[in-house]
Amino acid sequence: MNRVVFTVLLLVAPVALGGCYARARVHAYPAAGVVVYQPPPPPRVVITTPPPPPYPGAVWVEGHWTWNGYTYVWVDGHWIQPRAGYVWVQPRWVRRGGGWVYVQGSWRAAPRPRRSVVVVQPPSAQVGATVQVR
């Protein structure tokens, strides 16, 4: 009797849980490294003005296509909180091999301004003389 119940459970469980698995795979952003072999659609042509920023320094994330595991889905533009010392890199699709890989938007350290040092040789200095600039 126990063997029959166990066999029935083994046969019914995959069918019963199959629908749960498919629903669990849907996510807002593709997992890192997922390659999609169908090119992303062109960006939507939406002539609109972003709403006013909700707080000073807010950063606008442009609308873009993402992959939900089955098809491309449009994500509307939205505001995000700024991070001091960082710049926002917009999300994008990158061609890799025979497919496309989604690269999520991210913060990168802002480039530091370069300090340039200019050494000017005084006219009275002789050729070959050493000049120290402090």
C-alpha cells in the first residue's frame, strides 16, 4: 500500500509543481549572464517630459527593454536617489557572441579631476641647468 502511494506521488508531483516552477522564473531583470538570442526591440519613441524630480539631485533612469524570461518587457523611466561621488550608467543590451546580454544600470565612481602641473623654465635659466618648481 505504501509503495503504491509513493509511486503515485512521484508521478503526480512533477505535474503539480510544474506550473509553480514556471511562475517562479519570471523576474524583473534577467539573471547575470543570461544570453537572449532574440535582439531587443528598438527603443520606444515616447515624446514626453520626465516628471519633476522628487528631491534635489535625483537621477533619471531612461526607459528601456528588459527580459522577463520569456519576452522583452518595457520598463518606464523613473527617478532614483543620487549617490555622492558617483555617476549613473544607464542599463543597456550588449552583443556577446551570437546573442544579447542585459547589463543593469549601475553606479560608477565619478572621475576625479586631473591636476595638471605646468613647468615653465625662466628665461634667465641656462640650457642644461636644473630648475626646481615647488
